[in-house]
Amino acid sequence: MSLSDLPAIKPTKGALFLSATALATMVFFYTQRKENDLKSSKK
């Protein structure tokens, strides 16, 4: 089996969308936690 037999590996729009959504979710939770830490430290 040669490499030319394999289909060209390209990320589908669905995969890109999923990874972008996961990244955005991680960033969102990270910033939320940072804000909560700042609020709790002011008490």
C-alpha cells in the first residue's frame, strides 16, 4: 500500500468548528475563573 492510495488528509469544516468551539470554551472558563479569583481575593 502506497501513500498515494490514501486520501489526502484535510481537516473538515466540522473538525475545525469543533476545535474552535473547544478553544473558545476553554478560554471562556479560564477568564471566568480568573475573575472569580479576583473577586474572592478582594473580600
